Amino acid sequence: MVFYSIMATQISLRISEDFFQQAKHYAKNNGFLNIQEFIREAAREKIFNNLEIRQEYLERLNSTEATTFLSDSESNEFEKELNERAMLE
């Protein structure tokens, strides 16, 4: 089983007042709790939406083995590769 430890780093971001108001309006109208949540989600989309799944994983997902779980070492390797692709390490 893999557990994630989430540590937050605070940053300061300067944006124009107009952009801030537009982002705040968008966040409110699209179900975000606040503008911070909206900005985090926008960053996640930019970072993670362009990741590609390796062909061997796609083949496993489309096989009869798709109902099996990865071993701990396979899971750790997969997580490491995703983090490297997202430049988190």
C-alpha cells in the first residue's frame, strides 16, 4: 500500500487586480472553494494532463490482468516515473 505525505509550500504570486477579479469570479462560479483551490487545479492540469502512459501499462490495462494490483516495487517505480515526468523530484 502506498501512502502519500502532503507537505505544502506557500508561495507569493502577484497578478493584476483585473486578472485577480476574473479568477475570483471564475472560481466562485465554477464550484471552487476559493481562488487558491482554482489556481492549484489549473496548475495540476498543466502539469499532469500532458503525461503519457507507457505502452506496457496500456497493454496491461487492456488485458485480463487489469484486475490485478501492482506489487509495491512496481507501484513505487510507477510513482517515481510519474514524478520525474512532472519534474517533482
